[in-house]
Amino acid sequence: MWKLQSLRALIESANPDLKRDPQNLIVLAHEGRAVSTLAGGLSFEYEYAIEISVLNYVGHTDALFVPLLAWVRVHQSELLDNPKTQAKGLEFNVELLDSASCDIAIRVPVTERVVVAVDEDHPTRLIAEHPPEPGVPGMAGIAERWELYLKDKLLAQWDMEIPPERERFESLRFA
């Protein structure tokens, strides 16, 4: 489940205080399931909610949500293009701790496809592949550097990289 790692890395990149104090950032999979059918093969889909807890946060909330929405646009775009999923796509709770800090809990429902096929050269060997997300028409699908400003104040900066599963899983074979 690479989306957990990907989203954590993005949030840390956009908010360096969370990288310095990793105990203030909790990212976990919740309500997960592996969904499959009796169709011809063992392919399946992970379905789960990424739950992000940011503790004692003193930054601007836009520095969390804008990078998160940019990530969703690339890695879970159906949350933005379907009216049903738009309405409940990103949920959050905020607890004010004092005048300068808060705890924020964010929930992002995600899926990850796993295609399992028989290796043509070895009939008893299965190969699992994690295909890339379909992508959004008009988006380049290339690594990009982003900066978020509120008026003249830099709130966050992050890199939106090509999904790492493309390289990681293309060369991996299971015996």
C-alpha cells in the first residue's frame, strides 16, 4: 500500500516542522479491505481510508489541504470528478488546543489496484503488478515543484513526483 507512504512524504515535504517532529504526524490505513471476485484470476483492489492526524499543528491549514488536494488530483482523481464522492471525499475534524495550535484529523478514501497474472514462461508462477492510476486528462504526469503563498507569505512547498510504484513494481517479479 504505497499511497500511505506517498501521502506522508508529501505532507512532510510541504510542512518541514512535521518532518522534524514526526511524532506529530500519524498516517494509517483504516477500514481496509481487499476486494476481489470469482472472475478469472486473483487480481484485486485494496480499498481503505487514509487517516492523517496532525498534532499540535501551528501552521496554516491551507499548507495541509492544498498539497493534499494536489495529491488527490494525481493519485485518487475520482474523488474530485464524481459529485457523490466530491460530497464526502475529504473529511476532517479540528480540535483547537489554544489560540495558536490545533489537532487536525483528515480522512481520505483510496483504492489501489493489484493485477495478478500467471507468468507465461512459468505456469506455476504468479506476477503481481500495481498499474499506475489512470490520470486526469490534460495533466502532464511529470514531476513538478509547487509553492503555496498566502499573499506574500510562503506557506508550503512540495514536489509532486511521478508515482513511485511505476518503477518499483515494473521490475519486481514474485517466484
